Amino acid sequence: MCVDSNDSVVWGSELRRELLLTEIVRKDSVPTMSLAIAFKGPEGIVLAADSRVTLSAAIQIPGQAQSLLLPATFDNATKLFKIRNHKFVGAVTYGNAAIGLQQPRTAHSFLPEFEATLAAERMQVRVFAERLSQFFLEKWISSGMPSAVPAGQDMVFLVGGYDEGSPYGCVFEVVIPSRPAPVEQMNQPGSFGIVWGGQKEITERLLNGGDQKTAQVAREFLHVPLGAAGPDPLAEELKRKLSAKIPWQFLPLQDCVDLSIFLIKTTVTLQRWLVDVRGVGGHIDVATITPTDGFVEVQRKKIVGEFSNK
């Protein structure tokens, strides 16, 4: 999203700063923002997300053809969705922060309107994911958003919940606008684990022993080209050998909560010292969903006054 830039900003006298920032935040390399997690454990589902939303102002630098994207961050966005009258489902979102070109709005700001479209009867998690996808795809189109977006610029939802009578939960991914049909994650019987998305490099390094670029960097250094199309066997082998040895199927629900918070908090903390886009920040909102208690908020930011503690 772009907002009008401040015409009083003068860059001409700060050439070194111009060049540095131009390298870091180019218009054609905006990373996916936020960090959201859906954890499918044997005792329940954990949904967690940060609270930072980043909008970018286009700044035209004198003497350069390419404009500079200047990010502005807002740390009180809600990316964890609790659905009225539907206690056995929930969602988190990451990626594109808002819908609307002229007057952008966060996904959560549409929640009352979405809830009004739902009947009160309990529905399957897949059906709920389909309804959510349909609603936000319609909003995306009606707001004049592009029908095709670059990789990493979709609005993504991770939907979790329990079907009636099911002992274990399920998680679906919805990608607006590129892949709106819900796709179930960890869908094999007895399959448990964690799904994350957004600015995920730090999480990937912690859990997988490397991020998506690791195998590519190794191939370039060793001058070993990638062969046939499909998954990179080197990336798969590195992941197999270097991944953290976590027994996903064993973890109690509290451990699932603790690990989800740790991954987001670590990303927030490390980004404090990085010369890079700091797209993850603010309060970490967390909820669990179980077949008995449904959606339960573990921690969530509150609206506070000047002298209140958050």
C-alpha cells in the first residue's frame, strides 16, 4: 500500500543515506511482513501473531528514476481473529496488511461485517475457511486491489479449529487473491506440527537450520546448479539433517503456547538490531482452541489509557 509522501522531505544532501536505504527498501523487493503461527498439537491448536502493520510511502529521490519506499509501522493491529458465536474456530493473518488502495483498512476491521454473514449454527472448519476466503476475496476485488500480486504480497489467513466430534483439530491456509481455495495443512492421520508465515527467515533458521536461501547460497558458492524443476534436494537434505529435533506429537498445549511466543518474540528482539525491514513487532496475541473449551485467549493486548499498563 502507498500513501502520499511528505513533500518537505529532502534527500539530496544525504547521498550516502539515500544509497543505503535504496538498497534496503527497493520497490521491487518488499518482504512479506508480520509473523503468524498456527500450531496443531495433540491437546489443541495454538494461534499466535504479532501486532505490527507496515504501510509504505513512495518517496521520489531527486536524480533517481526509481522511487524509495519509506516504511511506517503501526504496532497495535489485531491479527488474531475471535469469531462471535463460533467458539471452535479462529484465524490469524499475515502478509498484505490492508485492503483498499485509497483508504486502506486492516483485515480485522472487517470482522463485524464478516460475522454478520455467518449463521449461528456450528460449521465445519473447512466450511468456515471457505466463507472467510469468499468474504475477503470479494472485499479485495471490490476495493480495486490487483488481481495478481508479486510473491509474498498476498493477504494470508491460517484458520484453525475443531469439527464437531473430532478428537483433533485442523488447520487451513487461505491465500488472497492468489490461492483462495482453503488448503489443509498437516492433513495426514496423526500429523501434528507448526505452520508459520510472514517475515519468517529467523523462525526458519531456528527450526529448520536454515532459511529458504540457504541451499541457493550453497549452490552458488559450490557452482552446483539446480537440476530438474521441483523441490531442491539439497534444501530437503539440509532441513532433514539440521532441523530442530522437536517431538511435535508429544508436546503439551502449554509447550505449544510457549514455543509459539518464543518464535515471534525472538524475531521481534533480533530485528531490533538488524539493518533491514523490521516488519514484526508490537504485542504478541495468542489463543488456544480445544475440543472442550473452544477458543480461549491466552494473552491479548487491551485498549488502555495514558496511565494504564498494557
